[in-house]
Amino acid sequence: GLFVHEMYSAVKAFMRKLQLISSQVKDNLLTHLPTLKEATRSANLLHKYSAMLEALHAEFSRQFQDFKALENGHGFFSLQLQCG
């Protein structure tokens, strides 16, 4: 199993990847998405996919907003000290 701070770190990394991929899709930079590059020829579809990725990121942000508040208040650091 993972400790809470380890799980949150993995979630934050995933959210950063979502932002990066969304930005690249929006700008039609599909170097890291070769299958999408082959399948997609329409700018409208790329915009749609980018919007979906942004919505997914927003949902993750909403779901993990309590963790973000703890992180900003250094709550994770004190949690680690108490558990360790």
C-alpha cells in the first residue's frame, strides 16, 4: 500500500500529465501521441479531445481539493512526521 502523501504525489503527477497532453493536443503537437496523429485530421476533433482532457483535470482538481488545502498548509509534512 501507499501512504497518503505518496498517493497524492502520484495523482499530482497524473494531473500534470493531463495538462501537458491537453495543451499539446490543443496546439496540434502530437509527437507523443502517434496513434492520435495518424487517426485525427480534424482541428475540431483535437479541440474536443483537449476540452475533454481539461474537464478530466478539473474533476481531479475538485476531487482532491482537500489534499491541496493540506499541502498548502504544510499538513502533509506534519502528517509524515507523525506517522514516521
